[in-house]
Amino acid sequence: MALRDAAQHKEGGNIFLIGLEREIPNTFTLVDLKGNTGKKYSLGFYFSEKPRRRNAGEGWPKTPEDNLERLKDAGFPMDALVIKCGRCAGMRFLISITAFH
């Protein structure tokens, strides 16, 4: 299995890269290792290819092939440098917030 071989640790322990469907706050974005933003799946490191808890299975890929496809569009959560306005609930970049909008 390609995923297992790619993620196997030298000492024999397995670490799996899993692309998860997760909601992240709208003030965050998912960024890959190249710096590309707007990714669809959240990247996680796990010691098993299957979820350990029942509720952790939500958003988990159904098959290893599905996971490999997800990894092509996966990234780590990162602050998007926007804030949610307390007055209008709109999203604003930090430099565009004014007291009078």
C-alpha cells in the first residue's frame, strides 16, 4: 500500500497522513507545504489508518485511495489574517478595520 510505505517511520512505527473533512473557523485557511491557500481538506498525522474513536470517524476517508486523492488538496490550518467584525459580522483584513464602518 503506497500510503503506508510513504508514511512508515524508520523504527517500524507507522505514521499516517490523513486528509480530513473538517470545518475550520472562517478566520482560518488551509495551507499546503508550498504555501498555497484555500485547500479543501485538513491534514493530520495519526498512528493508525482508521479512527480510534467513533466520533473521530466523521470526515475520515472511506478508502486509502480516497485518502490519496484528498491529500492532493490538503493543508494545515493557518490564521488567514482576517478578523470578524463585531458590528457587522463581516470579514475584514486587519488593516481595513475602522471604527466608523
